[in-house]
Amino acid sequence: MIFRNITLKAWRNFLGETSVGPFSDGLNIIYGPNGTGKSTLFEALQFAMLNPFKSSGKDMDTIQPWGRSLTPSVTVEFACKDDSYQISKTFLSGCACEVRRFENGNWQPYKDGSSAHEFVREMISKEAPGRGLAKQEHWGLAQILWAPQGNMQLPSLSGSMVEDIRRALGVQVTDSSSGPFEKRIEEFYSQYYTDNSKEKKDFPLKRLRQELAEVEVRLAEIREENQKLENLSRKVEDLAGSRRQLEQHRKELDNAKSIKERQAEAYNKEKTGYEKAKSGKETAELRYNNASNGLSAVESLESKQNELKAKTEKNIPILNDLEKEVKNREKQEEEGKERRESIGKQLVDVDNAMKTANDAKEYLGKREALERFEAKIRAAEEYQNKIRESKEQLNALIAPTPKELKKIRKCRGELDALTIQLNASLIILEIEPEIELNLKVEAGELEGKSSIKPGSKALIKGSPRIIAQISGVGRLSASGPAVDAQQLREELSGKQEEFDTLCAPFNTNDVNELETMQAGRDKLEKVTGEAIAKLEGILGDESLDDHKGRALRTLAEITQLNSRYPAWEKSPPDAGSLSMAAVEFKTKFEQAKTDAESALATATAALASAREQYIALNAENQTQLAQLDQTGRELTALLERKGKQELQKEKNEASIQWTSACAQFDVAEKNLAAYGMDPEEDLEGINRQINELNTQLDNKREEENITRGKLESIAAKGPYTLLCRLEEQKADIQAKITVEDTRMKAISLLKKTMSSIKEAMVQTISQPVQKAASRTLARIAGSGLGAIAVSDSFYPIGVQPPVINHSITLEDVSGGEKEQVYFATRLALAEILAGRERQAVVMDDVLTATDMGRFVRIQRILEELAQKIQIIILTCHKEKYLGMKNAAYFDLESIIGDDART
Amino acid sequence: MKFLHTADWQIGMKALHLGAAGQRVREERLAAARRVVALANDRDAEFMLVAGDTFEDNGVERILIQKTADILREFKGPVYIIPGNHDPLVPGSVWEHPSWASTANLHILKEPEPVEVPGGLLFPCPIMEKHSNANPAGWINAGGKKEICIGLAHGTVEGLPLDDPDFPIPRNAPAAGGLDYLALGHWHSTAPYKDNQGKETMAYAGTHETTRSGERDSGNALLVEITGRGAAPRLEILHTGGLQWLPLIERNLDNPDSLDRVKKEIELLEACDTSIIQVKLSGFLYEGHQEKIDHLADILKSRFLHHQLDISGLTPTPDDDRWISSLPEGVIQKTARTLAEEWKSGGETSGVAREAIMQLFRLSREVQT
């Protein structure tokens, strides 16, 4: 559809009839300043082609010229497919609609009223909503082709529009009948899955699985219960088996007990006989023993009596011999004692000889010691004299000590150094004249006048300068380093004074002389030191008086020994010979003493032995005599009642009785031994076993009863029946799960398959739009923005700049770029729609945010597009569109003229 | 001598995959037991023999023991019962329940020793454990007896298909033990065994109430009559079962009319609330079949005690994709075709794809109506 002309009357600011056109098939620019009615023109076009003519209300009232009750009307002439039409609509009070078709060179009425309105509206939009026609989403084709004032943004395209575009692209995704299917599938899917394709929390399968899990838990419990039932059954069986074994064992023990009891009875009988025989035997034995003992006692006493008599008789001669022996031994002991005493008296002589020998040795020793003392005292006295003389010499000697000398030397050195420094600080002028000169020293050490003869020298010194006036020659002046010579002189004078003071005690200040004096002092001190060392070596730690005292004491001791041994004073004793003689004498004495004591000891021992033997034998003899006497009395007493023959007879009779009792006992013992152990003991053991067994049996029975109780308690619940019911329940749930699981998977597969197919198809159909729009955008804005991403309903949703990997939304691009994206998309869609029929694009003052550079490119694009599409641009910026190729320009202001305007 | 031989009541039996009908199946076993006792009374049996497995397990709820004892008490003569491998004579077993001792005509035979019964001697072989490789009737030696001698045992007659011996009983057990008749339990189908002379001297009475679908010759008891020592026993099968476990109806739908035939077949079955039916359909789901299947499910539900309708083997026919063509063009149609291809690929997700097609198929019906 393209437009040829538009005429409006009594429409807002258009009072009179105003017609704009005829429009070219290509580019049309309608321009005029603000307020001339460009947007009113756009509005009138919309009302003519889309809005119902019977509309009323506030919105409708606004289209009336202000303050006038006129009837707004619009007529649009357009071409669709191969026909030309004219639609005229009158609104408000004169509402009417008429469509005329150009036939045979004239406009012929074609349709009127609502059918005329529907006829035209359906050319643009298939949808006819009852309300809200003014909204863009109900504009149909015009949603894409018409851009209202300043708004290039595309509205959401209606379903039929999208389908129209798809059809134009030759792709069938769904038709109108698909909707309910998709909706139903979505509904079906949403029963089980969330929007995120997750299984819903309350979906049936989950509930079934939950039920199954619960049943399985209960089943596990019941199976465990059944298993417990079986286990307890086995345990009861085992316990019963054990109990039966124990009962059998006790039965056997009862039998054994019965047998043993019978054995015990017989045994006891035998045992009684045995005890009786034993008692008879013991009685007979006792009687025999008594008889035997009585006879034995008589015989024993007789024997003892005889024996004692023999012994006493034998002892008498022996006792006599022993008495003689004792006397001999007593005599021998006496002789030994006398000899020992005789030898003992020689001990004084031995001691004297030994003392003389020792004294002689001591005497000689003391004399030698006295001589040593005297020699030492003499030497000491000699050294004492030497020391005293040396010290006297030293005291008389005047010489510096090494310390004093060192100090003098140091002072001398410093004095010399100061002298050198002083000399160095002076300016020295030496004058050696050839003729006599008169010299006047004006500045220097020796100021004043003097004369200098030829051949002599004059030395002028001074500091810091010297000035000398030489008559006939001139005035000489010399200056030198700025050293304070005066200070040096003062220091030199002080040092000289110190030096003199140090040397004064020695009457010389010649250092060499002083050194010689000091060497003499050293030598004398050395001699004194050596003498003192010698003296100390002789005396040690003691004094000379100590030595002298000791010599006097030794002399006194020698004198004492001389008084004891006067001969020794003239002739000193031979200490060795005296000592040897004394030792020999002593040795002989001790040997004799030892021999005498040994002989005495032997005699004493022999005497003691003899005495002991005598006493012992005598005592034994006395005892035997006493025993003999006692035995005689006992024998008399024994034989007092029965004689020996009678006793013998009694013994013989008792012997016969005892032998008989022994025989009877042997028989009884043999009979008893035949039983082995005492059956009573066995019986006791059996009873213990029975008691133990009874305890075990009681325990076993109790355990069996307890276990049986548990068993019956579980059996009473009928666990198998519960198991059956649960397994049946489980089987039913599992069957439902299988069905439900397959159903869910099927629903999921159905939905996913549908979605993926749809996605693939949408991708296929949106690509041409995307491609064309992206190409246009690139021409306008360059490749920086990249491709335009278009939704399945052909709505631009973003751009994909090549520098980044993802798309960005249109919210993130500039206003101008956003406008250009919408422009490019609209043109792409229009181009596609124009594939079937030329279409008109109407733009009311759009692209206001686009800069001139890009606008120029847009112009080129519009020029190209105008070859396929009719383009009507309403603008207040005429200058922007000037010079466009093949463009038809309409000056709205001049068209309207004064008459048509309010 | 005339007695009723029954076995394998398995009171308290598990009934898996029967849903709410499981309880009914258990109750029917007690009802069948009442019928056994009633028949024994009606046919003037002198005594009853119960050859083991009276109960499914020793852990069944105790009220069932009482109920069973009450039922048996209604028999006018003595009842001789041996424990079987399901309810062996062990501590805590059902046989310790006081209801047995309180009823004079009930005799739980706990020892393998001859017992006098009306008209002869009974050699019982009680089972004391769940598994054994020993012949339970091996101890019987009635060769020298003059009175009619019968045995009561629970085990597997040699020759029956088993991997491991399970209380094996030789085929010649009656002859070897000198018995006129050996009443057996353990196997659920009624089965008499003839000796060399053609006399039916040994038989399984079979369970008195069928336990599962496909169980042959079950739901019976045997009335046995022996006129004298060495005489051939006369066996009469008495039907005692109450439930009908109908054979599995497994059909392949290979043309659009197949489902109608299946429906007709089911409608022709004698329906009652004692029948349990299983229907398994495979093949293709043709146009309009979904509604028919729903209808078929309604029929099964209303006419039978319990039904199982397995249609997991059904898929929309690959040759007839008219229903796909009827779907909206574009995404929906393409989705249907993609799923169909996945299903036909037979891959890992083929089963889920089949179900997804079924879902879409149902949706298409729902939306289009």
C-alpha cells in the first residue's frame, strides 16, 4: 500500500479543507515549521486508515478545531495491490466512512460504514481489538511502517504482524492453530516442571518416590522383623536342643546316682566290719604290746644292771692311772714356770744394752748436728756483715734511681724539642759584611745598635719579623711564619726550670753522668740483693738466733750424755758395734723366753687333759653306780607283782590273739579295698553334678522361655502379613512410578523437542531481518556496533559489537545509536514486507538524535530504499532533507495557506 | 475309608500387582477353605487330610490362624494336618497357636509316627524346615500292616522340573512304604500318580484356590475312597476355587479393526467380580483407537474383579501419519515428526519418544475437539 494524497478538514488547526499530495511512489518530504500540522497530518492518516469512525470521547474531542463544533473529516487516497482507493471518514457528530475505488477513470463508491472501515483496516492489520486502537501494538503493518513524531522505537509487534512478516519471509513456524497446542503442551509441562526445567516439588512422581521410600523403610523394618522371627525360632530350637541334651545328661546322672547309692550301702556294711576288725586288731596288738613291754622292761633292766656292773668294775684301774698322770703333769708345769721366771730376769740387761746402743747413736748424731749448726751460724754472720756494708755504701751513694733518671731523660727530650721549635719559629738574618757596618736592629730579639766587622757574622733573630737598619746599605725587613715565639720561649723557660729541679739533688745536669751514677747504684744494689738471698738460703724461715738457740740445746744434750758415759767425751762410742751386740743379746733372750713359755704351755695343757679325763671318768663311774642302784630298785619293783616266767606266758598268749585279729582285719580290708574309692564320695560328686546340671537346666529353660516369649511376641504381630501388604503396596507404587516416570520423560521430551525446533526455526526466520538491519546499521554507524540481535518477534533486542563476545542491550547504547538501530530494523522489516507489495513508510520528525554525518548516510539509504518503498517524511528541518535525489517536497505551510488555518 | 485330601491353602498369601484386589484374593482363600470343609461334610468324608502349606508363612497374622482353625472345626470328623515347607514346624510357628489345642477334631501331626485314623493307619511326614534334600516319606514302612495304610506328605515327586531337590518323593513312594495311598501337597495343580498296576496310589490335591494366572488344574480338593487294604483308591476331584484367573489376552493390533475384535472378545467373556483378567496390547494405534482403548479400560474395570491393561506396546502407526498432518503446520508438526523418527530409530530414548508421541496424539485429540 502506498499513499497518493491526504485531505483533511476541520481537524485541529486545519479548519478548511487541506490536501497534501500527490505523493510520489518514492521519497516525499513534507516540511513546515513547528505548529503547521505535520503531526496532525500523521494523526489524520492514522484515523483514516485504522481508527473506527464511530469513536467518541475525550480523545476524539481533541481533534476538533479548538472552540469549534465542526465535524472533522479526512480523505486518504491510496493504492493497494493493483487498485486505487479513496477512504473518507467523518468523525464525531457526522460520523461516516466510505471507500471508493477508482474504476474506469472515476471514483466509484465501493464500501461504506463499518465494512468500509474494516476493509481498509484489514489491509494494514488483521487484528481488530475492541479498544485501544490508538495504541501502536494494534496498528498492524503500520507498527513497522509508521513512526510517530520523534519516536523511532518499534512497538512490540502483534502476533499477526509477526506472522505476516514470517509469511513474507516464506517461513511457517506456527499458524494460529498452533497456539492452543503450544499452550497446552506448556501447561502440561508446567504441571511437572518449573520454569527452570526442574522437577516440581509437588509433582506426582516425587510424591510416589516419597511413598516408595517410606514403604521401603517400613519394608526393611518388617523384613528385619521377619528375619528376627526366623532367628528367634532357630534360637528357641537350639535352646530346646541344648535343654534336651542337658535333660538327657541329668537322666544319665540320676541313673548313676541310683547305682552309686546301692554301692554305698554295701560299702558302708563292709566298712563297719572293717572298723570292727580293725578295732579287734588294735586291742590285741595293745595287749600284746603291754605283755611284751612288761617282759622287755624286766629283761632290759636286768641287762642294764649287768652292763653297769661291768662298766664300774672296769673303771677303777683306769681312775687310778689317771690320778698318777695328773700328779706328774702338775710337777712338769711347776718346772716350766720356774724356768720362765729365770729367763725373764735377763730382760733388764737386754734393755740396758739396747739403750746404750741407742744413746751412742744419738750422741754421735747430736755431735754432728752441733757441728752443722755452728758452720751455718758462721756463714750467716759473714753474709750479715756483707749486707750491712753494702747498705752503708748505698746510703752514702748520691745517684738517681731508674725512675728519676727516666723522668730527667724525658724532660731533657722535651726541652730539646722546644728549643728546636723556638729556633724554627725565628726569622734569622745572617750578615757577613765585607766592610764594617753599623747595624741597628729595630725589631728582633736583640734590638739596638751594633756594628759588624768584616769577616764576622751577625745573626739577627726575631719573630714575627725582624727589621734592621744597616747604615750605608739600607733598612732590611723580614717577616716569617706567624708562630708565637714568645710563647715558645716561655714554655722553654718553664721546661728548663723543671729540668734543673730534677737534676739538682745530683749536683749535675749532665744526663750521661747521671746515667753512670745510676749504673753504680744498680751494681751495689745487686751485690746487696745477692747477699740477702744467700743469707735467706742459709737461715730459711728462721732467724739466726733460732739457729743459735738450737745449737746451744744440742750442746746441752751432748753434755748430759757425756756425764752418763764419761768415756765417750774422750773417745766417741762405736754405735754400730754397740747396736749389733745389743740386738744379738736381745734375740737370744727372746728365743729362750719363747722356748720356756712353750714348754710351760705344753705342761699346762697336759695337766688339764689329765685332770679332765680323770674328772670325766670319775663322774661317769659315779653316775653308773647311781644307775646301778636305781636299776636294782626298778627291777625289784617290776618283779614284785609277777615273776618273769609269768610275764613270758602272758606275752605268748597275747601274741596268738593278735595274730588272729590281724588275719580278720586283712580279710575285712581286702573286702573294702575291692570297692576302690568310697562310693559315698562318688555319690557326692554325682550330686554336685546333678545340682550343677539342674542350675544349667533352669537357666536354659529360663532363656528358652524368654526367647520363646520374644518369638511369640513378634509372631503375634503377623509380620509376614504386614510384609505382604507392604510388598503389594510397593509393587503398586513402582508400577505407578514406571508409568509416571515415562510420562514425565515423555512430556519433557515433547516440550524440549518442540522448543528446540521452534528455536531453530525462529533462528532461521529472524536471520534475514537481522542481516538486513545489521547491514543498514553498519552503513550508518560503521561496523563498531556490530550485528543487531533480533528476537523471534523481530524486535531488536541488542547489538553484538565485534570487540566483545557477547551482545549488549539497547539500554547500553547512546540515544542516537538506539534510534539508528530501530531505524535500521524498521527499514529491514519494511523491505521484507515490500517484497510482496510496495509499502509506504511514514516518519514524523524522527532521527532527531542522529548527528549530521550519520544523517547524510541515512539520506543515501533512504534514496536507495525509495526505489522499492514509498517514503513520506514529515519534518520541521527542511534543510536536513534538501537535495535528496528524486524527492518530492511539500511545503505544508504554503499548502495550508491562511484560509485553512485556524 | 473315605476322606478328603486337600493342601496348599496358603492362607495369608501375597498378591502382588493386584492393587486393591489383593485383599479380596486373600479373603477368597478362606472362602475356598470353607467350601472344602462344606464339601467334606456333604460327601460324608470320615476325616480330612491337609498336606502342608496351610499357611503362606509362619509369620502370618494370628487372626488368620484362628479363622482357619474355626473353618476346620466345622468339619464333623477329625482333621489331620501336617506342617509344610511354607509353615514348617519350628518354634514360633503357626502350629503353636492355642486355637489348635482348643479344638478336639484338629490334629497337628508333629512326629513321623503312625496315627490311627478311622478305618486305618496314617503315616504323617511333618516338615520341620523350609528346605531339605531328604525324602520326607522315607521313614514309612507299613508293609506288614493289615489295615489300610495311607501317608500324608509334602514335597516334590521326582520327575517334576526343579533345579535342586526339594523334599524329593520317589515315584514309587507308596509301594516302597507299603501305603495304599500317599496324599501329597506342595504343587498347586491337581495331579494323581498311578503305580505299576495302574492304581492311583499317590496324588497332589492341588491348591484349593488358584494362586495366579496360568496355574493349571488348580482350585480343587480330592475325595478319596479306599475299600480295603490293597484296593485301588478312587479319586474324585472336587472344585473348590472361587476366583477365575483368566488366561492372559495378548493381542497385536495390526489393522484398524483389530481393537474392535479384542473388545468383542472381552465382551464375550463371562464377567463377574470373581475374575481377574490381564490384557496386553501391542502394535499400532490407528485413527480413533485412543478413545476405544479408553472405552475398553472402562469395560474391564466395570466387569472384572481386577484387570491389567498393558498398552505400552502400542504406538501410532508409522504408515498412517494423517494425524500428524492434521496437526498445525510448523513447530507442532515438525515436533511430531521428529519424535516419530526418534521412536522408529529404536534408540535408547525410543520408548520415551513413543510415549511423547502418545502424549502429543492425545493432546491433538483434546485440542482439536
